[in-house]
Amino acid sequence: MGYVTPRTWSSGDPLSSSYLNVYVRDNVDYLFNRNRHIINLKNVSAIAVSATANTWRDIDDAQLSLELTTYGGDVEIDFCTTVRTSAITQLSFDIIKDGTTYLSSNTSTPLTGGLYNRDLNTTNEEVLICFKAVVTGLSAGTYTFKPRMVSTATGTITYMAVTSSFLFMAKEF
């Protein structure tokens, strides 16, 4: 149930349980219990991704997929992890919605650099990657979000869920 604009009360209006339920209980519940989905991987095996230069791909289709049912409000996406690469490269990250629309461009083709990019100038160095995106203009419905990445070099990208946590979250606000 979504937020209902409170009515304007006039002197003498009856105060009924149905009004209290809709305008107080339901609206408070809506404001304090917004939809959210959180994936927080800790102390699990590292996620190793074989990257082909300049090819966008899912990071981990099985473990990193969020499904969120919204009331039509804006959605905040948070992504944070530690990575290590086998090659000097530039990594770019984006979020794809429903398998078809990149958040960086709102089209089926991501912007160069995606939502976030980072130069990694040393191999095997652990680097923290964190970014946030806000999705506006969504209708009420159910959406699937997945993180995607691209590397400018071919090699292995290791997401260090063993030594640090991997956070991927979507919430409506």
C-alpha cells in the first residue's frame, strides 16, 4: 500500500477507526517500512570474474541479483566491495535494471565509464570500490537490479568477500 495524502479535517468531522487506519497507521507504516533488499556477503569464497577487455558482464548472476517491489517512489542503489585485479586496468561499474536498461544511460547501452570507474595501476592491489545511484521515475512494480562491470584489460577480477564484505542494496525512499 502506498502513501495516502492526508485529508483536510473540518470542525465536526467524525473521527473513525477507518480514517485513523488509513491516514495514521497505514501512512506511518509506509514511511517507516519502505521496501528494501540487501545482499551482504561476508566470509564467503572470493568471487573471481574472468574479464574480457571492453566487454560488459554480470559480476555474479547467482549471488548478486536484487528484486525489489516498489510503490512508485525513487530507489537508491548502493554497491561496495574490495577488488583485486591480475592486470593493470580501468574498471567501470554500472547497474542494469531488468536485464535491459543501464542506470548510467537509461538505455540498453551504458555510458563510457558506467556509473563509476577506477584506474588500477598495480596488479594484486586490494582497492575499495563504493558507489551509489538513485533511480527516479519508476512506476509501481517489481524490478530486478544486477551489478555489471567492464575492464580495459583481459584478466581476472577478484571480489574479496573473504577479507571484507560485499554490499549490494536497493531501497525505495
